[in-house]
Amino acid sequence: MRKMGKLSFLTIKDITGKIQISIKQDMVGEVKYQQFKEMFDLGDFIGVTGEIFTTHTNELTVRADSYIFLGKALKPLPEKFHGLIDIELRYRQRYIDLITNDETKNRFILRSKIIKEIRNYLDNLDYIEIETPILNNKPSGALAKPFIAHHDAQNIDVYLRIAPETYLKRAIIGGFTKVYEIGRCFRNEGIDSTHLQDFTMLEAYHAYYNYQDNMKLIEDMLKILIKKLFKSTVININNQEIDLDKPWEVISFRDLIKKYIDLDINIYNTKEKLLDKLQQLDISFNKDIEVEKLGYGQLIDQLYKKVCRPNILSPIFLTEHPISLSPLARANDNNKEITDRFQLVIGSAELVNGYSELVDAIEQRKRLEEQANLNQNGDEEAMIMDEDYLEAMSYGMPPISGWGMGIDRLVQILTNAENIKDCVLFPLMKQDK
């Protein structure tokens, strides 16, 4: 606002844009003009009527012939040219961040458009969007430590879902052939610039597809989405331009690790052998990773995250994961030690995880028993037995391939955001003392 003698200018804005208003004493009357000058502050809400004209500086302006007070801001907004500089305060008071930073506002408008375009893509392929429970009796669908809550009415402990996977598969068992869900998932794990404990996940399942079909689908979907929203397939990652229009590389877990260190996981194929080799190579992990509690597959995963993933910028499909790392994935026909699985990695971040699903109830029971063993021996990320899911499987499953994608991380990659919290409207923060 610029309040002057008998003429004042102010700018109003909302989600659609902004426009300048002129309030002149001759137009609204002396009493109303003085009331405006004395009572209105930055952040207040005002309604005006009047004709539109263009100032001598070519700015579109409404010449107010009347105004009305609509709402009061009791606290002043931050200095208008800089907005919120304190990053933590931006997360705590996102409403102020949205008011003062157009970059923030535009990121969340883009997030909404991304979700809309994903829905359009899947809906046009006749996928059906369904909802599955957030409170579960068993934490299944992924290797992750769950949150535990108590259900007072039934006097039972329940888990916040770590993934909707096993319920979406129940829908496939029931006769749905293409299903997906976009919803919140919860994993009680570490937090960093690319991980949050509660996040938005898209999971989709297609009967009679295999993992290679879904790799094609995802590459096609993301290229179409990005071209539509950005009018280009070139995105900026870590100050490097990455053209997503080129064919995306496919590389096996084994070959990717060999590319960065002198280690063949086909030779070092037990936990003991692998630990000895890592010691020879002088490779260690963060102190919070309890190596002795990890299974072989989890150990390989930690190795990949340390030596390989930070170097990946352009999209790659990582395939042929160890079977112990993929308890719900189908074993490869030619090598039973690996699975028909893929991960899409872009900009050092895992964006999509998918596989040809395990549909053999007997084999599934065996793998869940192995996972339950690891869980009882201290691996909090290992899965526990889920008899209800095994019961559902026993009624028969067609061949299936499914995949999951973090929406928050997709937005982070596409907007080149430093922290995933920048892509979540209201991230959880410790209570401000």
C-alpha cells in the first residue's frame, strides 16, 4: 500500500493473480477515505467496485468508487520483498510462505496439476481408483518400520500403513484388473532431504502385466506429463540439464555396483562373504545402521545407496534385485536368487519401485516366514507374518505387475527443490516451545 494525501494505491492478490487499486478521496468521499487510511493494513481483506483503467506506467488498475472491509490481519506480514527467509519458519507457518513467496505457491499449484495429470493418464487406460485402509492389523507391503497406534474401541494395537500394496492386490483377487490409489503412507524411519515419515504414495497394479510392461508405462507416463506441464522434456537437476526424452537406461543391481566398486554380488553371495569384502574395500556405513541386524538383501541395498545412488542423475531403471530384498516380488525364471523388479532412479533419488508380483501363495508363505524371522531377530524393517493376506492369495491370483511412486519426491525432482519438505504443504515439525 502507498497511502498519500488524497490518493492511495494498493495491490490485491489471490491464487489467480493480482491487480492494483486506486482509492481517491473525490471518488469515495472524505470520511470513507480517512477510514481507509486509518484502518487498513497489509494483509487485510478488502472488496472494491469501480472502473478499470491503465495508469501512465501501463499498469492495469481499478479506480474504486466504493470499498468494503472484509477481514482483519492482527499480525503484520514479513517485509514484502523478501518474504520468509527462516526456512524452519516457512515450514511451520506455510500460510505466510504462500502469501509472500510466489515460488512456493507455484510449486504447490504444480503439485496439484501433476496429480491431476497422473490420474488422467491412468483413468484413460481404464484403471479404477480405489481406497484402502490406513489403519492395519499388520504392517505389510514394504520393508519399513511402522508406526503403532492403539484402537480404544476394539482394544487392539494397529499399524499406520506403510503401503497399500496388499489391499490393492486383494482387489485384484476380487476381480479388478487395473487399480490404483493415491494416499498417505507412514514409515517410522530416518528423516533427511529426500525422506519423510508421512508421505503421499501412488501405487498401481495391472493384472496380466509384467515388470517390463510397467517400465514402458512409467517412462511413457512421465514423459507425457513433463512435456505437457513444462512444454519440454528437459529438466534441471543439480544445475545440470537432463533430457528425459532419450531412452532410459536399464541396468542390473549387479552391474551397477560393479560399475562403481570392485565387487560382484554373484560371488559375494552371503552376508558373511559380503561383510568381509566390504572390510577389505574399507567401506563402512553410518553408525545408526546396525549391520549385524540386516539381512543379505538389506546389506546390498545399503551398499548401493552409499556407493551408487549419489552418482545417478539421468533416469535409469535398476533391475534384478536380490530376492531377500523383495519378499513380495516374483522370482526370475532363469535365476531364482533375483527378482523381476525395477526401481526408477532420477537425480540420486529413487522415484518408482515396481515388480512382477509374487502370486504363488505357498512361496509367499515361505518368504514371509523368512522375513518374520529377521524381524524377530531385530530387523525392524523386515515384514511380519500376514495370515489374512496369505488367506486371500489362496483363492487364486492372476499374473500381476505393480509399482509405487512417491508424489512428494516427484515434485522435488521436477522443481529442483533442495528439501522434500518444500514439496509438502504442511510437513510435521516438532512443537515450537
